[in-house]
Amino acid sequence: MKTDNSTIIEHCLTRFGNDVRFLREDGSVLPARAMVQPAWTRMKLHFEEKAGKAGRYVPLYFYYIGPACINILQETEDTVLLCGGEKYYFTQKEAVTVAGTVQYYRGILKQFKEEANVSDD
């Protein structure tokens, strides 16, 4: 029985996925194809509003499914994922394996939407 279905998953990502880029802290860029979709959680994740230096932001969470050839477990906390002009950071990462063979990687991404400061003049 064949346990390595990673090529099937990579084909699906190539056909239906998004163009993404990993921006690493050393300045290197790694292009890939992956699926990035909003996380609908039925209140399992807390969607909170926080204040930052640039204003208020609401962290938005997304599911990530990526190819077996890009090991997201080795990416640092400073690695940024770019997709559709938005920036994302991994909050959770894991490998999906069958019989000890990695089929794909999945994770939870957090996106920061910054609001402009409004002054009352």
C-alpha cells in the first residue's frame, strides 16, 4: 500500500492553492503554493482587539495547508508569510504524517489588520 500521497496534495495545492512567499529573518524569500483560508472556529479561538504603537488592530486567524517539501516546523517565529498582499505569522505548526512519511504541513496563521489613527481636529 502506498503511503506517500504528498505528490497528490502538491498537485491540488498547485491547482487550487494561493501563491505565497515566506520572508525569513535573514532576508531570503521562499515562493510556494499553499492554501490560506479563514478559520471558522465556533468561538474556540479568541478574536480580540488590542492596541499597538500604530493604532488598534484585530488579529484574524487563518488555516494554512502547505506542501511536504517546505518544512514550516523549521521556520522561526520571525518568518512572515505573504499571501494576497497580507502578512501572516504562524501561531501553530504541525506535520501531517502517514506511516512516518510527511504528507503535508498545516498550521494556524494570525493576520494583523492595523487601523489608522484618527485625530479629532
